[in-house]
Amino acid sequence: MTLSAAVLAILGIAFTFLPDELAVYLGAEPGPLHVLLLQVLGALYAGFAMLNWMAKGSRIGGIYNRPICIANFAHFFIGAMAMLKFLFRYPEQPFVLWILCAVYAGLAAWFGLTLYRHPLPVTEEKVKA
């Protein structure tokens, strides 16, 4: 949860405060609508990051926090598939997009496994800490 919160927070901050620069970097003309959409996307990422950060200390897996887990799985899986499709169609994209795609695929796999796996039992040592 901490890793996903960190990734989403970085993306949220970047899209919220650097929409013009990111639009140019990604090869789009930074018109007013593009800037607005990128800032709204940044707000979505920041909100999701906050959700994951607040849930990081909770049990997750199986029936525990299932809505949070399935939302993360859906986000990362759909995002990874969309990026893979795009990157295989246009492989000349910046290397950072390939890295982001790999991070998304890894988080999708992790949340997919977590979704159908019961969390580890809490030991007395963890309870005392």
C-alpha cells in the first residue's frame, strides 16, 4: 500500500502542478483543455494516493478491505494494459513511460494476488508494536 500510495502521490503532484510541462514532454500541445484534464487527473491520483496511505496499516486481502483492493487492482491493471497497447503501437515513446508501465504491471499483479489471498495472521509481536 505504501508503494502504490507513493507512486500515485508522485503522479498526482506532477499532473497537478506541472500540466504544461508534462503535456509538452508527452508530445501534446498544452492547450487550456489539456491542462485542465491533466490537473483533474492529478487530483484523481492524489485522492487515490491518500486513500492508499490511510489504508496502509489495515489488513488487506481476501475479504478484508476488498473494495480498496479491487479498486487498486482495476486501476493498475487497466492502466498497465492501456500503456502496453500504446507502447507496442508507438515504441518510440520516452523510456520513462516503459518504466511506468512496468511499475503499473507489477502493482496490478500484486493487487491481483492480494485480492484472492487471505492476509497473513497477525502475531503477538505485531500487536505489541
